[in-house]
Amino acid sequence: MLEKQDLQAIKELIDTSITASEERMTAKIDASENRIMTYIENAVMPNFKLLAEGHQPLLETLARKARVDALEKEVVFLKSVVSALAQDVTDLKKAQ
């Protein structure tokens, strides 16, 4: 039968093995994370920058929503004025 000292020695061996395994896994994870971040910085981010640069001229040429809303209200008003003037012209022609 194993004595307390034997069990303690086995526990220490297991703990040492687990610690070494954890250190190896941590190192591999860190290396993988570094490779992924390098890939993102070198391959993905430049493509996003190009995409954003391509959208910049569109953003500059598009009218702002507030401006479009104001123009729509103005067009509605102008339509009603033109309609009223057209009716006045029709009434004046009938009066002649």
C-alpha cells in the first residue's frame, strides 16, 4: 500500500505535469493570437480602409436627410402655389 509520502510525491508529479501543460497551451494560444492579429492588421484592415475610401465620395455627394426633408416640404408648397395660380389663370380666361 502507498504511504502518505508516496501519494504526496505522485501529487507533486501530477501538479508539475499539469503546470507544464498549461504553460505550453498558454504559449500556443498566445502565438495563435499573435498570428491572427497580424493577419487582421495586414490583410483585413487595409481592405476595410479601401472600402471606406470608396464610400467617401458617395457620402460627399449624398444630400443630408434634413436638407432632403426641407426640399420636399418646399416642393409641396410650390405645387400648391402653382395649382392656385393655374386656377386663377383659368378663372381669368373664363372672365374674358
